[in-house]
Amino acid sequence: MKIVLASNNPGKLAELRAMLAPLGLELVAQGELGIPEAEEPFDTFLENALAKARHAAQHSGLHAIADDAGLCVDAFGGEPGVHTAYYATRFGYPKGDDANVRALLEQMRGVEQRRAALVSTLVALRTPQDPEPLVAVGRVVGEIAREPVGDQGFGFDPVMYIPAFGRTFAQLPVEVKNAHSHRGQAARALVALIRERWLGAA
């Protein structure tokens, strides 16, 4: 079964391809099909993920999966949340992972409360009008490090320190990160839902 991923983020595509591999599903990025990115006007991960999945399904005629994810920092009242991808642009930096990390560390200079959560909401649809979207959520709590450490992963991985490992996500081997990350949790739950609801397997 071919499924369109409502994203052109290469890191996200690689992670989700690996996580969905056990189902034998072929995941293709929407950009490969000439599908433009959807608007994301909402304030919650779930609403934006639904909007993106419906958009991709409408334009492709395929089943679709969308992920809306972000960093929720306690000291900032849950921000940047759904605006994570564009966080750096608020402070005059270009959009991008390195700029986001730099902007976050600047804003957190002198902030002692560094608890934060990475959240991923995955949605899967059979059609744009699917009345029963599959929804899976993953969440991992850590602390924002004082400086970037590690060269694995993407996004905020270099500053997302996970106390249980004593390392940032960017210091962990890919298979370990995928097993414990917010997207990993959500993907495992989604795989179980697809197997049960779409493939009819126990």
C-alpha cells in the first residue's frame, strides 16, 4: 500500500519510513507527487495534522499520514508549540533547525526552569472525508540543555536533554532515539491502529 506523507521534511520522512516498515507500507513525500504544502492555521497539533492529511489525501487520491509536532517549553507557557518550525523567524533569524536552536537558547538565557516536552501528533486518513481518522500521540519530557550537544537527529534534538539517558537526543544512536522519541511513540501507536483498523490484523 502506498501512503503519502504530508511533509517534505527529510528527517521526518526517514524516521517514519523506518517506523512504518514492519507494515510493508510505501511512504512517499507529498513533494515527490507535486503536492504543495497545506495551510496550518490552527492552534493545536491535532487540528493542523488533520488539515495536512486531508490536503495530501485530496491532492493524491491516496491514503495519507500527517505529523504535527513541536516543542512545548514550560517556562514559555507551552510555546513555541505548533509554531515550532518558524520559531527563529520571530527573532529575526531565517527558518531552520540551527536558527531555532540558537533562538531558543538565547531566549532561555538565565531561565532556570528548563523543563520541556517534544510532542508528536500523527493522523492517518483513507480519504479526505474519512469519518474515522486514526490519531496517535507521543510525548517525551526532558530539559533544554545550556548548549547543543551531539550530531544525530534534527530539530531541537541537540538541546533536548533526556535525564533517563543522561544525554541529548542528538547523542543517541538513531535506533535508540526512534524507540523513545515522541515521534517513535506516536508511530508505534499508529502502526498498531493501521494494523487493526485498515489491515484487519490482530
